[in-house]
Amino acid sequence: MPSQNLRDDADKYLMQTYSRQPITIVRGRGTKVYDLEGREYIDFVGGIAVNVLGHGHPDLVQAIQRQAMHLIHTSNLYYTEPQVNLAKMLVDYSFADRVFFCNSGAEANEAAIKLARRYGHERHGPDRFEVITMKNSFHGRTLATLTATGQEKVQKGFEPLMPGFAYAPFNDFGAIESMVNAKTAAIMLEPIQGEGGVYVADRNYLRNLRDLCTQQDILLIFDEIQTGMGRTGTLFAHEQLDVKPDIMTLAKGLGGGVPIGACLAKESVAAAFTPGSHASTFGGNPLACAAGLAVCRTLLEGKVLDQARRMGEYLAKGLADCKDRHRIVKDVRGLGLLQGMELEADSRAVVADALVRGVLINATGERVLRFVPPLITTQEDIDKLLDVLSAILHQRDTDKALHH
Ligand SMILES: *Cc1c(COP(=O)(O)O)cnc(C)c1O
């Protein structure tokens, strides 16, 4: 079907919840994708931090093919090997003792919020239910997680919101200290705010949060849905920030593109869930977990994490150079292969220009470009991105100078 007809049908048959770029992607290989007309694009979006192994990685493809031949789904009425093996792998390589599997980031956060409330009620009584989240955060689109999300644009029109949430400014320990009270069950945050514009949490801030939580038996929840699975150069971002949470949520990169989410917790916390307290029909299904296992093994046993760390540094340096050369660039920030560039210009127009020049990038908000490529991205890919960005930013600098 020609691209235009497909887009007409999309306008006609799909609920209009997304504004999409004007291309139809039909296949991918490594760090590149191809559209219906056969044009090639270097992928610096990676399915929004999902395709950690790029496209068509043989380890992942083979794991999915093999599992599909054996068993795709059985429900959680029975034991299955991939689910147990993936849980063991995640426990072996994290602070956690137990895992609950679900199908998306929002569901992982729902599980975390439910677990925190159960734990609070059990330990401290029914008034212990409040979750403090951060302004400018992003935790998902279900009613509880959009309430947890500290952004009005995500909440607008869906009121009444869930009770039991409060919002603190990010990286401001004094503010949160004054908000904590007898109702506080948990503090939930992203080690790096991704959708909110790529803001990295301060080490001291996290350490202070950790101490506060430990002193008052408040649960510290890290939403590593975007920052986890090697994105920042270590399996989880908090490893580099020297603070361990009580609960962590994962999704995006975990299945390398196959939908899966997970909520991880320490034993003392996980014990608040008992048979019947939480469930998901698809959660931890053999296909998704086989994909998750292949991703974990390839990240940990292959050289992908090292590659991600090196390429993260290379990208950060290239973007910083860009900032020095172009007045229109206001800030560059991030960790590893989660990088953001704040502009004094419309970020969406830059995304459109880059697309035409064969590079996929993403805008988060009106002013910030976000770069979340596959972890297998190469120096050559990054050089191409930087060339394209430079050309576009140069044009913006010139336009701006003419206007003044
Ligand atoms: C993407 C994201 C979510 C939501 O994940 P979905 O799979 O879209 O529900 C939650 N938290 C963070 C930090 C995310 O980046």
C-alpha cells in the first residue's frame, strides 16, 4: 500500500492519540530502519529507548523464534521456565530479591504503587498511603500513573485524579523533607527524568533521600523504565549514582522491543504481596520473558554494555562540541546513551529537518531534543548525527542572527 493511502487509513481508523512523523517504517537492521519507499534512516530514537539491541539482533530474533515454536503463552496458573530464569537473572544482577512481571512501564509502576500501599498499610496502618513523586516526572498513562506523573498536560481532562499523591520539585531535598509526614508510604522518582527533558538526579540528593527513607521506613522507588537496561552504560542508572532503591520498575529496553514490564523489590517489601494481591494475564509470558532473557544475556555477557558506555561518552562529547559551536543550543545533559539537548528554538522542527536528512531523533517538550539510540550505535552513526545536527543548527543560528 502506498505510504499516502496508509496514512489516510491511519487518520480514518485509529484513535488520534499520536502525532506521527510522515514516514512508514517497514524494516530495520542494526542501527538503521527503512521506510516504504526504501529510504534509510539512522535510528537515534530506538523505539523510544526500547530497541537496546537495535533491529533484528540475531540473539533476540533466535530466542523469540525458538520460544514461539515451544510455547507462547500459558498464564500464571502454571510455572514456565523463561519467567523463572529471567527473574533469577534480574535478581542476580540487582539489589532486588523478587520480581513481578507485567506488560508495560505504566503497569510496572502500578505494581510498585500498589506494593508500596500494601507495605505501608501492613506496617503502619491504613493512613500510610501517600506517594510523593516529582514535578516534571513521567510515570505512565493509567489513572494512577498519570496522577503520579507531575505534569499537568498528562492529567488534564482526566480528573478526578487518584487520591494519595503529592509532588515535590526535583533535586530539592529541603522541599521533600518538609513534605514527608505520617501518611508518606513512598518517594518515587526517575534517576534521570526522561520525558520531562533529560534532567539527571544529583548524587547527594539521592543519598539524602535514601537516608530519609531508611529512617522513616518510607520506600524509595526508582522508575528505571527509561534509564535501565544499559541505557546509561551500566545495567541500571542508580549503580552510577551510588544509591539503592527498595523498589525498581523496568520496561522499555527489557524485552528489546517485545512488550514486558517488571517491578523488582527487596524481600522485606515484596512480602507485602501474597497470592491474589496482584496479577496480570499476560505478565511474564514465556515469549516476552525469552526475549528479556536474550536481552539480559547479550547486555551482560556480550560487549554491549561496554559499547554503550564508550558511545555514550562519545555522543556526550560531540553534543557538547555542538553547544560550543551553535548559539541556539542552550544546554546538553544526560548520562550514557540518554542525552538531551535544550535549544532556544522549536525542537519539533529540528526533528522534522533531521528526518528529511535521514536521521531519526525525538523531541521531548517544545525545546529539548532527546537521543536514545540502540546501545549498539557506532562512532560512524554518531558522526552522521552530529553532521546533520550541525547543518540544521547552523541554519537556525543564521536565521536568528538575521532576525536581530
Ligand atoms: C515510558 C515510561 C513510562 C511508561 O511506560 P509505558 O510502557 O509507556 O507504559 C514510565 N516511566 C518512565 C520513566 C518512562 O520513560
